[in-house]
Amino acid sequence: MISLHTHSLLSDGDLLPWELARRAEVKGYKYLGITDHVDDSNIEEVALNTIKVCNEINKFFKIKVIAGVEITHVSPEHIPKLAKEARDIGIKLIVVHGETIVEPVKPGTNFAALNSNIDILAHPGFITKKEVELAKKRGIMLELTTRKGHSLTNGYVAKLALEVGATLILNTDAHSPDDLITYDFAVKVVRGAGLSLSQEKKVFKNSYNFVKEVLK
């Protein structure tokens, strides 16, 4: 199992990064992205702390953790600036909190994120076909999620992505231990989004390919 979108006590998660990593490892995860929420108020502190703790965890645990951030609820035109700041600090995994239908994300966030130096657009809600084409062009992964509420548009996102040929991945957006799902449940979520067996395998491979590129 791989999840490139999780949260610790460095933002609104329930667990310290070490415990999050350990619980994921016990559940069979091989790779985990720790991507706490950031805006201007905390990006430097969170990014530096996440890099530091991930480096330590990787010395002792079999699971490999990747230091990331999730740019969250900022004005769309501000996303490129924060993405650049995160890269300059040394973050290798940048997620943007997309236009989920269950939160008041400012319209235009998806488009601005896809025009920024990021890796994943999380729970993008009713993303447009033009935006999905942009994601494909820029090599930005679109997220199917197991997170309650955010997952309501998985089928819509999957259908457009498959039509256009954009890259899909599955993430947990885990905030608590109960959010760390099993591989079997992950398969059910992907199938529930309307993907075939071959498409399902590609979704999981997409996460693996990203991890290998980041960790090489």
C-alpha cells in the first residue's frame, strides 16, 4: 500500500509523524507521504519539521516516508508562490487541496494548482475537462480518495481522467488511525469509481512510479 496524502499533529491529524508511520507500517504500507496543511502562517515551520522527522523515521523503519505539504484554502493566485517556497525549502511532494464539494474551497483553485509546480491535485470535485487536460499536459496526478465526503466525486473524476488520459492515483487523506485502509479496501474504492482491473492496477502503479522517482 501507498498513500501520498496523510496528516499528522503538525497540522490537523491525530498522530505524531512517528506514530503515523509506525501504524501505517504495521498495516502493510510500504511508502507514505506526510503532507500537512500549510499556508503562509506555517509553511516554513511545517516543511522543515516534516523533512527532519521523515529523515529520522527512514533511518529506523522499513516503511519509507516522504516529506510533503498540502497547500490548503489559499487564494488561487497565491498557490504558485507557496509551491515555489515549498520546493525551495526542499519539499519533494506538493499536494494542493482541490475543489472538493464538501468544503468552501475558492473557485479557480483547481486551475491555479494545475498551473503551479505541484505533484497532486487532491479531491478535485467537479473538475472540468479542460483542467483534466491540463493535468495530463503538466504531468500532475489527480486524486481518487478514500476520505469521507471528498470521495463523493471519485466516479466523476475517474471518468474524465480516463477519457482524457490523465494520471490517477488513490490516497487516504488519513487524519486518524482508522483512516489507514487495507489494500483490499483500496481496491474496492477504485473499483467503485468505475475502473476496470487493468485500470485499477495502473492507479496503484502510478503511485509507485512517483515514489521511485522521488526516492532515487
